[in-house]
Amino acid sequence: MTFDELGIAEPILRAITDKGYTQPTPIQEQGIPLALKGKDILGIAQTGTGKTAAFAVPIIQHLMEARTREAEEGLVTPKSGAAESVAALTQTDGEAQISGEAQAHGKPRRKDRRGRDHGKPHEKRVIRALILTPTRELAMQIDECFTDYGKYSGLRHCVVFGGVKQKPQTDKLERGVDILVATPGRLLDLMGQKYVDLSSLTHFVLDEADRMLDMGFIVDIRRLLPRIPKERQTMFFSATMPDDIVVLSRAILTNPVRVEVTPAASTVETIDQYIYFVEKPQRKELLVSLLRKEAGKSVLIFARTKHGADNIGKMLNRAGIPCDIIHGDKNQIQRQRALGDFKSGKIKILVATDIAARGIDINQLDIVLNYDMPDLVETYVHRIGRTGRAGNSGTALTFCSQDEHMMVRDIQQLSTRPVEMILHQ
């Protein structure tokens, strides 16, 4: 299937072609037609599957169509020479003005939040789409996607996140935007300052929902929900669906269509897998021994909890094995530094929780080590799949205690290569 077959408007297809894309990914192929029909979407997909386009493309198209309808009704007027159609709107620079007829009937000029008159009549943009995402990095990536796919749309978008001065962000908001990409904390802060009004919202996307939960944003999300219109299209994306996320999705979505592109898959054939039967009191000793044996190799260690990751990291540093730690309680600067140092090879060992490690993509990662056995076999597949990429071989080491043996059977069923069992004594 090609993008031409998905019912996408010509201006967006042109932007997609400019990017060099010809065929949609599975989640785009499944999700875009449903979203274009206005359906609520429950998407089960990891970062890297193309899910941003799966929600960005329909949002752009819907908002373009809405602006066309408004132009036909005389609510907005494209600049001189532009026909009142989707194609024509894509030729404007987004600075459409209120019609002269409306001005003649005494409609007021737009003023900013401080009551200043900018001296020229132009339509007031209102936020129609909100994309909520847990981190600055993801917010910036999503904003870039709206730049790429919406380059011929005439729509304006803006990204807001914490950890930086707010004025450049509020300046854009005061000029008016159609699409807002935001992290929860900064969004609520700007709403409290009256810079953000979501009363006209028609599209809401909650991205990386499980990571939101891991990073403690669930309270912010619950604060936000009563402040956005109930009549809206909502798209909800998560890589995993623990019970808390299922409950949240039910509170947010209305008769959603489930789109899933991350079913349990077989493990990569280039990965050698070893399971160590070791009880929890002996794991630290075994970990130190293995890391010393594999000195010089890059190792990503998975812990189940943030507290567990901290304990592992402290223990390794005390043992003279340099490492860094990444999880949801680390601030933006700490996370960026740790990821950068690991990707560059400055540090060889990184301890992480599942959610915090989701942005790590290293073609030559030598070893994935599961210090804690994951709760789901799908999570195991996702974890070890970070090694053995781009034709390289990789190694997966997993610690397993007596009460986790049932998971071993599931792992064996998914593995295309034998899994070697080692009893640690």
C-alpha cells in the first residue's frame, strides 16, 4: 500500500513525498484511515513505529478542512488570490485576515492578552489540537513532524516544555496557533497564566501514556481532562498496557478502535540469550562478576523500578565499575547527559527502567542485561531487541529467581535460537 491509497489530501501527500516516504508503516496504514473518519484511537505502538504521522496527518487534514469550511462561511478569508479550498489554504503563509466585510460591520480587531491592539485586523487563531507527551525530546520530535507534514497546510503549531524560559513560547502562543505540542507541567503552568485556552479543542492526543505514568504525570493528566471539551477526537498511544493505563484509556476514549502493531514477536536471530538462575540476594555479586568479565563492552542494564535502578548504580560505582542511571525521577539535564555519554561511548554501562530507556537506539550495543525479569514476555522481547541491530550480533543476559520460572517457558517459545540456561551457585 502507498500513502496515495489512504485518503490523504494532496498538500500533505506533497509534504510526505518531500520527505522521501512512499509506503506507510503498519500503524500508519491501519490508523490514518480510521483517524480521518474521526474515530477515537487506542494505539499500542512503540517509539520508532511511525505513530507520530499516524496522528499528525489526520489532525492536519481535519484542521485544513475546518479552515476551508470557515472560509466558505465567511469566518476567515485566505489572502488575496487564494481560492477557498484546502489546496488554496496550503498556499497561504497562515496569516489569513478577517474579511473586509466583517470589518465593515464593526467587528473588533484582535487584541493580545494584555489588551494591546496590533493595528491590523487578522483572524484570531485558537488551539484546535493538543498533543501531550512526557518529555522535552519527544515534544520537539513531534513538533518537527508537524513542520514536515504540515509545510503546505497554512497551519501554525507551537511546542512548549519546561526547563527553559517561557517567553519565546508565550510569544508564539500570543500570535495564535492551531496545534500545540506540550509536556504536562509547562502546559498547566501556562494555562494558569492564561496563555493557553483549550476551550476550542477538537483533537487531543496522549502520547507515550505508559511513560507518563512512570514519570508521575498521571495527576497532571487528571487535572487537565476536565478543562478540555468533552466533544473531541482523542488518540491514545502506549507501548504497553498495564492496568493503570487501561483504566486511564477508558476514562479518556469514547468507543475507540484498537490499533496494535507490537504483538509478541520472536526474538532477533542475531542475539545469544543466556538465563542465569540466581536468587535475588546473590544477584549483585553475579552482576559485578559478569561486568568485570565483559569489561570494555557497552551494557544496558534493566531494573524494574526507579529505586532498584538507583541501588544497582550505587552498588556498581562502589565496586569501581563506572556507570550512569536513567529513570523518570532524573531531571532533563541528567537524562540528556546520561544518554549522550552512553551513545558516545564515554560511559559503557547504563542502568535504566523500561520507560526511561525507550529513547535509546544504539546500533552496536553489545549486551542487554535483565537484572530484574520483566513482567511481560513482550517487554522481554523489546528489551533484548536493543542489541543485535543493523546486522550486528548481540548478547542478552537475564537473571531469574525460583518464582519467575514460568516466564522462562514463555521466552523459550518466542525464541528462534536456543536459550542457554545457567545455574549460578
